[in-house]
Amino acid sequence: MKKLMQLSSILMLLTFMAFSSVSYGQQKIAYVDADVIIPNMPEYKRAKAEVESYRKILEKQLEGKQATMQQYYADVMAKVQAGQMTPLQQKEAEQKLAKMQEDLQKQALKADEDLVRKEQDLTKPLYEKFESKLKEVAKENGYAYILDKKMLLYHQGGSDATAKLKAKLGI
């Protein structure tokens, strides 16, 4: 699906360029390798470290709840084996364990959502900066289009603006 969207974007761009009133030879096209640039941005490294730290916190919370549930299960099983629980108490314990399991699953889903949200919040400014500097490079060098290298199906020659963008970003 993603490749289809990329292909359709490229085809639309090429169609636009072909039917444009400005001749193709007058427009400068460049490409950048975002996969080389973004991971080297200091903001990316900080965001990645912060997300990893947050992930560990969430993981510890889940592990704590899981350990509590496992301990409760072990206590119930010990009491059942010792004959210290009535059938009604066993049923209540089973219901409590089921509720604990359900809560743990809900908390795990919420933790995943929180982690994704945190990552989006931390990387949004980084991508905004990337886009801003990309526009500056395009304007300063007269590029009509700057494409991401991974979206190109084929290229021969052309201008690689990766180094220029890295310089603008200070990396």
C-alpha cells in the first residue's frame, strides 16, 4: 500500500511536470536521503532516548502488575491445594484473576498508545525543522522539486542535496 502511494505520488509529479507550461529543462530537481539525515539529527537522538526511557517506565509498571497478578494466582492455588478455600471463594478468586488479566491487557494497550503518542509529540518538531530546512535548501539552490531518494524508482545523475540539507541542519 505504501509503495503504491509512493508510486502514485511520483507518477502524479511526473505528469504535472510533463504538462507544465514551464519546460522540463528549466526546472531543477534534487533528491535527499532522509534515512541518512534524520537519524543523525541531535533532536532525533534525544527523542529516541526519551522514548526509550519512557518505554522502560511503562514496561516496569506492566511487569509490576503482572507480578502482583502472578503472586495472587500462586496464593490462591496454594490455598486451594491446602483446602482452605470454599468453592464460592475459588469462583470469586477466578473472577478476580480474570479481572486482573483484563486490566493488565487494557493497561498494555494504553501503554502502547501512550508510547506512540509520546514518540509523535517528540518527533513532530524534528520533522517540522527538517521540512523548513529542506525548503530553504530548495529556495537557495533553485530546486523546483526535492524528492526523497527512497521514493525514486530510478535516477541517473541529478542533484543530491543531502549534504546541503545536512549542513543547514548542522549535522
